[in-house]
Amino acid sequence: MVRTVVGAIIVDQLERPSYVVAARRTGPAELAGLWEFPGGKVEPGESPEAALVREIREELGVGIEVGPEVGDPAGWPISERYVLRLFLATATETPHASADHDELRRLGPDQLDTVDWLPSDRQALPAVAALMGEARTS
């Protein structure tokens, strides 16, 4: 059975955002130092949106308002066991680094390639860039 992982594309505004928040992972060891849209696994009986609110509160200590889903609801493959679904979100407070993510960056549309993304999150960058009004070829 394939499990869903949700990620928040935290933006300044839902319409034509000027930046997205990228988070650098601290673990597990094989993923430490890579960047992602923060989030986590959807628990049984939990909606993706509720999981996202819970995960962002746990990981970044802030509340979010969940916006529309980005891309195909089937998501982007992470592995044979997991699929990534991403949602736009706005933070109700300023997110800060944590034990799960030691650095956060606000990336504009021309900065999306300046960090080393997890492969699953990298797949979503063309859709993210399109939301920000930028065309991407990679």
C-alpha cells in the first residue's frame, strides 16, 4: 500500500507568490542537508490538509492556512511506498528553524535552483515556478 506524504509550499500570498519557504532537513542521515517543502506522513483516518496543519505545527511551531493543492492529486513519487502531495499554504506566524529543519530560506522564483532539493520535491519545482509566474525548463 502506498502512503501519502504531504508538504506545505509556504508562500507570502496564494495568488502569484513572490517567495516559497524551503526547509533544510536534519535527518535521517541520508537526507540531512537536503531541502524540502516541510510536512510529513498522513496518518490513517486523517485528511491530507489536517495532516499538513499538524505536521507544520510539530516541525516549525506555526499554524498555517492550507490553500489549493499543487499538481496532480496523485502526487509525485518518493519511492515505491510513498507519494508526495503538495499544497499551497500561508503561515499565521513567521516560521523558524527547528530540530527537524536547521535552516529555512525564502526563495524567489529565480532562486528555486539555489538549494539541493530532495528528488521528490525537485519534481514539483516546474509547477511551483509556474505558480510564481516563471517558466522552467529543468
